[in-house]
Amino acid sequence: MNNDVVLKIENVGKDYILGTVTGETFKDALRRRKLKSKGVDDTLQGHNKVFTALDDVSLEIHRGECVGIIGSNGAGKSTLLKLISRITSPTRGNIYIDGKVSSMLEVGTGFHPELTGRENIYLNGSILGMRRQEIDEKLASIIDFSECIEFIDTPVKRYSSGMYVKLAFSVAAHLDSDIMIMDEVLAVGDIKFQHKCLDKMREIAKTEGRTILYVSHNMDTVHNLCDRCIVLQHGRLAFDGSVDEAVKLYNGVKYKTETTSDYTKYMRPGWLQRDDVRLTWAEYIDKDNNVFSDDKMRLLFKYKNINNVQNAGIRVEFMSDSDHPFATQIFENVIGGIAGEEGEFEVTVDLSMIQPGTYKTFYTVYVLNPYDEGVDLDCVRGLELTIERNHIPGELKWRANSWGSIKL
């Protein structure tokens, strides 16, 4: 490896076996693997189904880089970090690491619940190959940074999740490692400590030349910390480059205006299991901006069928500050046709009970299963929506922050 390259990943893939365990022998498994290498799919139907979490990922990470790894749920981010951390091994390809790796893949990873905070610091250091004298020299700094000095001699099973994160991050940041891996763990800590951790990671990358791999769904922290960003989609490398371009791709911003959205290259969430139909376009009809003052909103959708589709509906979901919808309108039986067919339809959304404000929308295509439950076929981030209305004198002014976005 080049002296400047601390991590090299070559054509890495990772498969998992889903479903129930069968009586398949080791010889059968070897035979199926040999057939798969020749392009023949001999997967057992209903049993031992193979799920590919990562597929043909190749990249190089240089010493001192802060690299963000983003993608929707199920895209393969955590699987990639587990391979780099050697928690599991790749099914295909090779990973070359030049140096020690410290990782925080979940809260309290590597901590023994019966040991105290102080004892766990020594335990983690020993696992990383440090001598006791080296840990002694850094012990005071670790405890001070963690803000857990009052509880450092208390068993960590009595720690809150926030205290776990503070101590675990402090250990990972101060012990000698060449690659530091963080997987969404800072989401548990308080805002003040998150900023403190980001500052510490920037410092160790610049002054100590350590490499940081950071996974997060918080694009602000990715912007603040990283100078390079990788986007994963359905287990494959979709983008490797600047943070701005990666975040735009992830959010679909590159394909949006105020009134239209092109979904032909939009990144779908990894949890979608079916690929029967894809929305290709959404548009506010008869609007030159995303501001609505009346009670109706007309939307035009275009779609393409990947497989034969019957009686598919669409949900228009509204969100404010959280990631959970506060209102949803359902339109039934708007999509249908044979594979390869394209079409369009219009819907009129009722805004009469939604109070003034700026909202996010999501559009989800679904079909009903035999139990009348929705099975999602497609899900995309919708257009921004701003609702404005003139206040009527003598009527109570609505405070959405206190009372919610819907007036019954």
C-alpha cells in the first residue's frame, strides 16, 4: 500500500443468509458458491435466501482524512464499518488496513457492564494493544473529557446512555489508533457534548494525522466535520467526492425546483423490498412557487411500471420538524398497468385544517396485501410546502409550535 493510504477496500461484497435453517450440507453450500461465481443463481427458494448487504465496493482512504459515509437505512453503512472493524469478514474482496482501528458502532461497544468506568478504560486500551503505562499517561485526560469523574468508579451498568457515549467516545478519542470509526453514536449525547466531540475529532485529524470514518443522518454534522463524503445505495458505492455534492444527491436537491421534482435518479430508501413501480416526476400544477394561500393543492405525478401493477395508491405525508408525519392523505387506485408502461395522474390535496407554516412532504406508492395492510412500492422526498393565510380579525391567532399543525 501507498504510505499515505491507511485503508484500501477492493471489490468487497458481503452476503447474509435469510430465512430458516435447512438441512443443507457444507458440500451443498460450496457447490452453490461455485455456481454463483459462474453467474448461476442456485438459491434455495424460501430457505437460506441470500441477501447482499454490500456489493463490489472499492475505495481508498488516506491518512488524516475525515470521511463521511451517508445513505438511507439499509444502504450498507453499518455493514461496511463492521467489515473495516473486523467484527465480521467479507464474502468477497479484500480489505487492507495500515494501523490500529478504534470503533464506536453502538453505545457502550466493548464495555463490560460489571466493571467500573475506570476499569473499562484499561480494558479498552488493552484490547487496542496499549501497555498499562501508556493508558496511565492518558487516564486523567480521558476522565476529564468524558465529564464522568463523579461516576468513574461506578459500574457502567448503572450509567445512562448519555454517560455511556461520553465515556466510550473519550476512550476512543484518546487511545492510540490510526483509524477512528463512529456510527451515529453522537445522536445520544447532548448538543453541547456533540459539539465538543466534533471539535475533538477535527483536532486529532489535523494534529495527529488520524483518519476518521463518520456515519450520520445529520447532514449538519457531516458538513462541519468531513472534507470528503461517500454515498451508499442498496449496498453499492453511488458517490465518492465533495460533501456538498454528496448531501445534494442524498437529499435529492439536484433534481428539484420550487414546483417540480425529477425522481429518475433519486436515491430510494434501502428498506424498500419491492421494485414494481417508480415515481419519475412530481409537480405543483398552476403554481409558480411553493406557497399556498387557499385550501387546495393540485399535484401532478408521473410514473413508470417496472412490473405489472394493479390498483396501487399513493400517500401524501406531511412533516414539520420531526421525521414522523403529522398528517397524511390517501389516494386509492391511481396507478396500474403492465411492465414498462408509463403514465401520469393528478390528485388534489386538502390543506384546510393545516395551519400556516413550512412543511416537508413525502410521497409513498403502495398496494394492499390480503390483510388490507399497505405494502410500500416506492417512497420519495416530496416538494417543500409553505402555507400562508390572511388572519381574520377577532379569530384566535394559531400558535403551531404549541398547539400543533392541525386545527380540528
